[in-house]
Amino acid sequence: MADMSSGSAPGEQADLGSAATLGKRADVGSGPAPRKRADARRNEKTLLEAAAAAFVASGVDVPVRDIAARAGVGVGTIYRHFPTRADLVAAVYRHQVEACAAAGPELLASADSPYTALTRWIDLFVDFLVTKHGLAEALQSDDAAFQTLHAYFLDRLVPVCADLLAAATRAGQVRTDIEALELLRGVGNLCIGAGKDSQYDARRMVTLLLTGLQHRPSTP
Amino acid sequence: MADMSSGSAPGEQADLGSAATLGKRADVGSGPAPRKRADARRNEKTLLEAAAAAFVASGVDVPVRDIAARAGVGVGTIYRHFPTRADLVAAVYRHQVEACAAAGPELLASADSPYTALTRWIDLFVDFLVTKHGLAEALQSDDAAFQTLHAYFLDRLVPVCADLLAAATRAGQVRTDIEALELLRGVGNLCIGAGKDSQYDARRMVTLLLTGLQHRPSTP
DNA sequence: GACGATACGGAACCGTGTTCCGATTAGCAA
DNA sequence: TTGCTAATCGGAACACGGTTCCGTATCGTC
């Protein structure tokens, strides 16, 4: 299974998550993609690496200027490749989000019960969030610029969570009044500020939430 | 019992929560307070009312300039009375925080079990947070300016929560590995973004958390 | 009414994200 | 190799938010 908590590992050959691929696919059928210039491709890769390093060093709140400086480019270059901060963040973490999404079905197939698969998957999700300083905060930020990041996470992970939840529901292991979106948002919220207070253990809170999710006829 | 979700009801005679009373008490023993000028007192009251109205209208994120305009004063006046945004927020909600703190012992005395008292108290807390747009977010913000707000809430409410939790623990009704601070932060986190998505019901998530908190020997 | 202390207003400052546009350069053709 | 042109780059400039500063206005007292 993919390791969700490892470094962000940018720098692959294929689609590095340029903003154009985040929204609706642009003008399908207008012929093959016009292939970017070499310096543009180089810069995009450099930017993703610099951003990943900056996020590790200073959290996802690191100023755009710092990322630009780290990459040795101007801020204009960042905004040409990524229309907004959130798109850059999304691009940097795209691989890990995809890995998390892919892990859902695998866990469902390998775990000894749907509920176990669900908890393991949520564990992956939590590991991902708590190891990325400020990511959970950014996801819930009401800043309009982060709407696209929020949407990307939800688009990709809600269906996976919904499948796990549905399986657990069919097995009679969980309450039936909780939706996947709600569960994911709750878990995401619990991860906020995870690294900033040693007294607060997000994983323990998520455990509580998941325990409470279990189907228990004897509700007090 | 105090109604935590009602309007903020500023405008009382006594201490309206000026910043001086939030931090450590300044120079105790240097004689009686020198009694502010009349216009200063008038402005402080006006400011609290304007801020409360602005918070209701636009959330606690409303720009300081907007509050100043609403109160018909300059921004300098705000900063003279409240050293920072967070102090203004704290002052506006001080009454409700105090009411929430006071409700703890009352509930413990009146409810039929400590766990019930705890859940009722948490309900009050949640009602408070979800009815104040952006307050839960501000509480967890890593912005240094909100540290004082965070600290105020915690100073005031953690002891109350700890008492309720201890009582429930003595009654064998809850797990023993959760601290009051952790529980409060978890609940606070779950309230983030409560009003912005009709799909997400913070109260339901808190219910899950509290259910998971219950002592259950048969852990799956 | 005068005068010192206090409080006021809002321009100015700093740090953000984002936009804009002249300078630069890659990629191609001759 | 040399031009040419469109794509790309860099960073100054803008918008917007919190906060600070200081000349001016007002209060309260003599």
C-alpha cells in the first residue's frame, strides 16, 4: 500500500498536476496538447520541488514569495503555472491524495471487516493531514482561494469514503445517519492544529469519533 | 441557566472586558483605577456594540475598519481600547464565556448523571460556537494575534470541563485517557465551518465524539 | 477661560496574495 | 549561424488586512 505520510515526492515524468488538469479538461478534441516550452516544464518541476520543501520547512502557509525565492524564480512564474496558492498546494499533494484514494478499495479487500478497513483508511488520511503543517487548516479555510483545494480533496476522497462506509453499513457495523462527506470533514477538522500542541492528539480524537460511529443499539 | 446562544448582550455597567483585564492584572496596588474619561467610556461601549453587530453580520473575520466605521470612530480608537483584534473578540464574547463556565457546576448538580451533565454542557459550548460565524476558526487559528483569545477560552473553560470529566470518570461512565483540554479542542475543532455547509452537522459529529468517550470495556 | 492630560482620527506602514507588462529566451526557419 | 516571434519570465505594482504613529480635538480641573 502507498505510504501516505512520506515526503511529497514530486518530480515524476507524467502529469505533475499543472492547474489546467485540476479543473474541467480544457477544449477536448482541439488536437494534441501543444507541448510546453522546455524552460516552462523545467520551472514547473523546480517549483513543485521548492514548494514541497517550503511546505515541510514552514507549513503550507509559507508566503508565495518564499517559494519563489527558494525556486529561484519570480512570483509571476508561480502564478503562470498555478493560478492560485491552492492550486500549487493541490499539485504538491496530488500524488498522496491519489494514493489515499487508491488505498480505499485495497483495504476493503484485504481487511477482515469493512469497519476495520474504514478505520485503517481514516488512519491513512489522518497520517497524511497531521504530517503536513497547516494543511488541515487550509482545507477548512473559508478563504475563497482554497475552495479549489477543498473541492479537489472532497471530489477525490468522498467517493472512496462513501464506499467504505456503505460496506460497513451493509455489515451492520456503523450507524446509518452519517454521510461520508460529514465524516471526512469531521476527521479533517479534528486534525487541525495537530502539531501545535503536544497536549492534543488528533489521532486519539479520531479514534473516539470512529468508536462513536459504531452501530450500538443501546444508545443512552 | 444562561442562554449561551443568544445575542452577545454588551452594554453592561461593570467591566466590559477592556484589554487590561484580560492579561495579568497590571500593577496591583498602585491605587484605585484612575477612572477613564467620559468619552472613552462611551466609545468603549459603542465599540463593543458595533463589534457585536458586525460579528453577527459578517462573522468574526470582519475587517477592523468596518467595525470602526460602524461605530463611527477611527481605527486608532479601537486599538487604544483593545490592543489587538483578539482582545476585542474576547471582550464581546466574555459574558457568554462566563455564562458557559458558570453553567458547568449547575449542570453537574442538576443532571441525573455526570455524563449527562457533561454532554449537556458540551451542547451549550457547541451552541455558542456554531452561532458565532468564524469563532471556532479564530480559536484554532495559528495567527499569533489570536493566541490571547485562545488562551482566554481555555483558561476559563478547561477547568470547568475538567470537573465534569472527573465526575464522569469517578462514575465510571467515560474513558480515562482523555484530558479536558483535548476534549474541548476536539469539540471546538468539530465546530469549524459549521454554518458553511448544510451537509455538515457539527452537533452530530460532537455526538459521535461523546459517544466514543463513553466507557466501553468491549473495544473491538 | 485656560491648560495639561487624555483620547481621537485616519494616514502611513508592513506583510500578504495576486495582477500586469516590459524584458528575455526557447524553438523554429532560412 | 542568425533572425524572428510567441511563449515565458521577473519583479514592480496593486488590493487588502492588521497595526502603529502622531498631530489634533476634547475632557476635566483650576
